[in-house]
Amino acid sequence: MKSMLNRSMRFCCLVLLITSILMLSIGSDTRNELYAEGSEAANTETDDFVSFRKDGYDFYLREHEQQPRPQQQIIIPADSYSHAEGMTVEKLHDYEGAAAPSILTGETGSVSWDIDVPQEGMYNIGLSYFPVAGKSSAIERELLIDGQSPFEGARTLTFSRVWVNTKSEIERDNRGNDLRPGQMEKPMWMDVTLKDHQGYYNEPYLFYFSAGRHTLTLVSSREPMVIGDLMLFQEEEIPSYDDVLKAYEQAGYRKAEQQLIKIQGQDALRKSDPTLYPINNRSSPSVEPYDVSKIRMNTIGGFNWRMPSQWIAWEVDAPEDGLYEIHLKVKQNMLRGLYASRKLYIDGKVPFREVESVTFDYDNLFQMKSLGDADPYLFYLTKGKHEIKLEVTLGTLAPLLRQVESSVLELNTIYRKILMVTGAVPDRFRDYNLDKQIPDMIEVFERQSEQLFDVVNTLKLLTGESSDRVAILNTMAHQLDGMAQNPESIPRRLEMFKVNVGGLGTWILQAREQPLEIDYLLVTSPGHKLPKAEASFLGRMFHEVSAFFHSFKEDYNSIGDVVDGKQAVEIWIGTGRDQAQVLKAMIDDTFTPQTGIQVNLKLVNMGVLLPATLSGQGPDVAMQIGNDVPVNYASRKAVQDLTIFPDYEEVASRFKPSALVPYAFEEGVYALPEQQLFSMLFFRKDILEELGLSVPQTWDDVYAMIPVLQKHHLEFALPLAQPVQGQIAMNLEPNATLAMLLYQMDGEFYSPNHQYSGLNSEVSMQAFKKWTEFYTNYKFPVQFDFPNRFRTGEMPIGVADYTFYNHLSVSAPEIKGLWDFAPIPGTEQADGTIRRDVASGGTNVIMLQGSEQKEAAWAFMKWWTDKDAQVRFGREMEGLMGAAARYPTANVEALEQLPWPVKDYLSLSEQWKSVRAIPEVPGGYFTGRHLDNAFREVITNGMNPREALFDYVRYINEEITLKRREFGLPAEGEEVAR
């Protein structure tokens, strides 16, 4: 019996093995067939699709779909411009080798050309440009035709720069680890056809021109650039691979023989972004170069190379004329259930349609990707040097992303309509007759459900599997179908509906990112044997075991040179590993070579800073510290007064005076600011326009717009600390709204000598009363999620930290172009001016009193807060973590150099003029805490605002007095300490 059971088990295992082998043998062909079917489905699905946005490119194309495509070429010389506004245009001749005259345009203003179009139709627009030195960010322009923007995408045309390694060879530190090479610009003339830089459209933009005279205008949004000739033309249709093969045969091209050319990924010739630098991969012994324990810059791309329109180019030297194959050793281990896509260019052109979207499937190991897969494509190369460029593209995902983004926008609009009927908290047992009050609701739900199901099915065809990547699409589609079938259920499902719509927005963000890591490229003669992409199982196992034992002696937390602690400045940073790695690389390639000062950087939990300092084990410098720390440490004589250094005033001039206020104590200043944050007014342009409202300039304007918003069950958002369950707010900052009102009414938080609270003044009482009335009289919400409510439109206007701009730029692509920000509402003065005072927060860098290398520590602090270091750190963090990580530097010149569009920077700069800071005092942690307590007493228990504030100010004063006496400082009413 037992032997029969064993035979049965062996037989089952054999069947499973044979089945697996068969599946693997047909998997590639089946996958390609499914992909082709899915690609066709994606394109077919969107033929009848029109974006919900009336200013979108889809709608624009549909309006002009019957227009011809004239086979004409209209050249517009750059120096033939008719007029310029807001800029001085400089005419250039023979600029950087240009054959034709060109013009230098600034980062603000506009330049226009008058053109005669002989035949009506749709045209591509191309231009030559040279990216002159600016802020090292991508160049942005808006295109106007006869003074009007044709569609939303034409408002944000983006032109990339060109970056290379600063050194041709990768250097090593004193521990044998490779140092990441710095990046520098290497501008060159480039010819481009205007297209969507977000990758939602794979083809270049088409623009409609009627026959006759037109004015073409380029409006500068960001960065200067030199413009060569412009051109109206028809982009050549890219041939199919079959057509190219026939052309090869007709030309008599022969296959190259016995050739294998390897180009290391990290040896890229040029790239579009400074963050596309060589990176280290120690996950496999097959990478080149390889070391089991040392850091080797052996690959390129990865997570940094994920956004549409980013590109990397390599140079290959073909030894002879002939037909070659191209293979890539890559790793794509971040998109399970999807694939990464790249567009291939050879010498600036896409050779055939099939390489417009080369897909790379998920695999946790390195893989050898042959362009053409089982039957590799042939590429004709002449003898000599050629450029191979790979550009991130959404490929077949592009039409699906457009469709989902349009769905999100339309579903948010329907949600707001429902909200206007039911309110934010609908009665679950009431029938609102929503299908009658919102006649198009059922039709929208049915149509969007069907579209989302189509997207799910197409994704299954494209990927060959059903994964968690489509779960939210399925959930949303089923919910919409259910609500269409049963409208009475909508009120009780409304909250989940909002959550799912937000989930669709998150799906768009994730699907847009296309990371891919490249070890090397191979250009080979056809049929040449290829090296294995991965080591054997035993090789990988030996690598892991070796790496494990080496981990006991290698310090992987340190980056760059590490020297004896007595010879180096020790710096602690407490934010994150990404920030620490970027900073250490900057120190090693810039600060130490410039000054000769060695630095050891440690990533630590800043909770141990005070105990370590008091025990004499602290660092020389601590970075990215909260605003409450410097004065807290200064009162304990644990931090260095920076005013003793002779060049302190020069260094302090880098910042707004308000940035230094929280770090002043007695007669000294105990920190330098790194970041300075302040509030701005964010608003949805589309919703305010729909309601007939304008952006409020004063608080009186806010009071006037509140009834209009509330009539439609919409709300105005004011900043309020949101409680976290199970967490006690120990160091709660004073509320930003109260600070605005108080400062605009010329009040203060503390007395001039900081010995007692200034909140018992009449002005403070009035400001506190105004603040609480927003919640008692106007019923503003106390708990809310402003980012999500802003996206859905429930809160179409509100005050938030200006870094909310970064959040929206990344997390809300569906409302791109529908929102803006402006200086906060102010208080009108007797002379008619508006006072817009606003409080600020931030982080800082401090020098510990126990440091034995104060001059070296001061040199580091000066370098770190200087414009160049702040700009570079900001740009690298944004490249590494996306636009959401745009750095809010306190350095005035540095903020101007960060990649803000000019219009937005001007709004920030205008508000920055009115920024005030809240001083830090011993015992000041009671201020924010008890202001919040007084606020809760008023809005929860109905206490009189004046009485509530008066009661809690007593507690604040008692704590300030207690702390001042503890530290030997004179308290309220005392000239000297007791």
C-alpha cells in the first residue's frame, strides 16, 4: 500500500513537472499574443473616448478630427519674431555652431511670430533649442495660437536639459568603495516636436490652423532658453519592422559576424536628469563590476528612472557596417502585475514602430531582454559611433491612464453634486431621490462602470494575469454598477465611494511610474551566444553567505570616506536614509575637497541627542532639528551661540530675519535655519468659477464666501492640528490661523522680554474670539482630511503649508491645471493696504557646546546653509523622491533657484515678505498646548472665549516663570534672577 502511494505521488510530481515545462515553452508566445491583443484593445477602446475635461487634448482632437493633414513644411526663422512682451530678446548668430540665427529668451515674458498658413489642417510643431544655464531644472513654455491656449497640455510644454558625469572615471574612497559621480550640464542643440511630457499621448501634439495669417506665441513659465527655427510640418510615420526588413533586403545589407559589443549601463553618454547617475547594486554576483562587500557603481536607472520622458543615452562604436541585434541586461522588480516600457532611439530616430514601446516584465532577478524577444530585431549600423537612447514611455498604458484619469474627474464632479443634496453626513435611512435630483447620475455611473471594466480586461490582456494592480479598478467598477442598479443605497455607500475614487487617483500615480535598472547593453551579431543574466543557484547562495559574513566587518551605514573620530567633524542627522546618503555624497565630493575638513555623518534617532549631549557623547553638529530644540538646549548651556563667529552677520543675511527669531535666546542665536515653512491659500479654480466666487483678499471676503460654499455643502479649510489616536501632543505648535489673525492685528505671543505670555492682551482676546467663531458660528469642521477633500472638491479652498503644492503636484494628477495658490487673506488697514502676516515653522542646524572642533563645525554649517549646497540638496531630493520632496529651503537665493514655475515662485515670494516667526521661550511648549485646550473648551463646552483664554494663559505664565527660575533667568517682574 505504501509503495503504491509513493508511485502515485511520483507520478503526480512527474505530471506537474511536464505541465510546467510545457507552460514555460509556450509562455513567451502566448504572452506576446495576449500583449498584441491587449494593445489593440487599448487603442480601440479609446477611439470613442473623449476626456471629461473640455480643455483636454482628447476633446480638442475630437473637435478637429475631420481636418486634413497637409503635407507641407513651414519654416519660421527664430529671428523673424514680430514682438516680445515682458522680456528682452537677444538675437544670436552662429550660437554654439548653429547654422541659422537664433534668439535668447528669458524665464518670464513671451515672444511671438506671425506666420502665413497656406492650407487649413492639423500640423505638428517642431523647434530647435539650446538649454542655456539657468536653475538646472526642466524648461517650461506655454504655447498660444492667436492669443489662446489650444488645450490644457499646451500650457506646460517641457524641454529637457542634458547631463553628464563630472568625471569620466568613478573614484573610490579610503575604504575601497566607489563614490557616486557628480553631475553637470553639457548643453547641446536639440530638435524636438512638441508633445506631452507626462506621457499620456504617445504621438506628438497636433495643432489646428485655418488658412491665413496666425500669431504663434511662446510664453516663458520656467528657465531661459535659446530658440532656433520653428517649423509647422507633418511628423514622418514610423515604418513597421516588416517594412524595414524589406528595405534591408533591397539595400543588400548583410549581417555582422562574430561581434559582441558590451556597453556598461553606468557609462551612459548623457541623460535628461541629474538624478540618473550610476547606482550600486549588490543583490547579485552577476552585476559588472562586482564586489561581494564593497560599493560598486555598477548599474544605472532604477527607481530614479521612472517618470515619462526621462531618457538615458549610450554610445556604441560599431566595428563594421551590418545588421546587429540589441540586448539589455535589466532588472524590473518593482512593478509586479504590470511592466515597464521604454522607447528606443538610434541616432535620434525610432527605427520602427515595434520599438516605440519595449516592455520589461516583472522579475525579481536580472534578465536578458532581447529586443524582439525570441526572434530578435535587426538594426542596421554603419561603421563608427552611434547613439542608443532609451526613453521612459507609458506605451500601451497611456490610453488606459487617460481614461481612468478622466473617470476620476467626472466621478468627483458627481460626488460634489450628490454632496450638495445630501450634505457631508447623509441620513442613511432617507431617500433623497438622487436619480431625480441629479438626472445624469445613473448614466454616468453605468458608463464609468463599463469603462473601468474595459480597462481591467485590457490590462489582463496586456499583462497576461489578474493581479492586485487591478483590484481597485474592479472594486470601483462593481460599486458604480451597484449604485446605478440601486440608487437608494447611495447615501450609505457615499463614504466608501469617496475612498474608492481616491484609490483610483493613487492607482494612476503608481501606474505612471516605470522604474527599470540596467546593468549593461549588448550589441551583437545575429545569433551570437549571450552571457547568462543571472548567476547559478549555487553562485547566488555563495554570494549571500559571503555577504553575510562580510557584513560583520563592513560599515554599510556610512557613505564615503570615514576617518578617525578625533580628526573629523561628527554630524548627526535624524530624518531618513535617503537624505543622509545624498548629504554624505555632497560632503565627500564638495565640502571636504574645498575645505580639507573630514566629516563622519551618522543617521540616528534624535531622541537620544539630549541624553548623549549631557553625557558628553554628543556630536559636533546636529541637523534637521525642530524649532523648539535650540532654545531648549541653549537654556541648558548645551548648544553654541553662533554670534561669536566674526562672519555670523554675513551668514545670517542669507535668510529672512523671521527665520532666525525662533533660535534667538537672551543675547545669542543658537541655530541656523535649514527650512522655513509658511501657509498659502489653495483653491480650486474650476469650482470657484462654477460658484461665481473670486479668490478672497481679506477675511471680510472669506466671511462673504462662506454662505455660498455652505449653501452647496462645501467647506473652507483652516489649519487645525488633527489628533492622532493614542498619541499625546506634547509640543503642539500655536495654531497657524490664530497666529495669522494675531499678527495681522499687531498682537504678540510673548512680552518683549519673553518673561510672560502676551496672549492676555485685548488684541489677543479679539484674535482668539475671531478664530473660535469660525467653528462656533460658521460650523467649520474640526476633523478633516484636507488633501482628499480638496481633490474631491468638498473643500475647494483652504489654508495650508506651502509644501501642500508639492503634494498636489504628485498625488492629484486628475486636477492638474484646475487649482492654484495665492497669498493668504489679510486684514485691511486704515490706509487701504492689506496686512497678510503669517507665522512660519521649519528646521535648523545646531552646533553643540561640547564640540572640540568649533571652527570646523562652523565651516560645515556655513557650507550647508549656503545657496549652492541647498540648491543641490533640494534638486537631488526631488529627483530621488519626486516633486513631493521639493525642498522648502530657508535660504532666500536658493529658493529662487529651485525648480518652481516663475508664476508660483512670485506668489511664494510675495507671501514670504509678510512671514513672521513665533519666538521660542523656556516653557513655551505650554503655549500651543493650552491654546488648543482653550479652543476645545470654547467649541466643545461652549465656554466664553475671553474667559477660556484668560484661564489658560495663567497656566502658560506659571510654566514660563517656573522654567526661567529653573535656568537662573529673571522671571516676570524681575530684573535679575532670584
